[in-house]
Amino acid sequence: QRLPRAVELKDKVDQGGVLNDSDIDFLERVFADCNELKPLLARNPEYQDLAGKMMNLYLAITTKALENESKQT
């Protein structure tokens, strides 16, 4: 359910956009939920690769957004 929004954000920042408050709230919820996933991933290692790919996507979004933000100031 979060992948479409994440892809949308990735496209936004790849086009030079910055994150608004709603985007940041979404990412904060995602990162908070990641801590809750740790026990699930420990019990189900087959999902670790997928979780890692999702975290890399969120990292790419935030890194590019910060880069875009710094270019605007």
C-alpha cells in the first residue's frame, strides 16, 4: 500500500522537487513502523531482502530531497 506513494515521492524528488509536510509525515510514519517490523523480519528472513530494498528506496527519496532543498536555499 505504501509503494505507490513512495514511487510518487521518488519521481517528485528526481524531478527536483522538495518534500512538503504531508510527504514528511508519511516518511516519518514509515520509519517509525520499520522498528515494529524488526521482530517480523527476524522470524521471517525471506522478507529481509524486500525490506532492505524498500528502505533503500526511502533513503534515496530523503537523500535526494535534502539535496534539492539545499539547492533552493
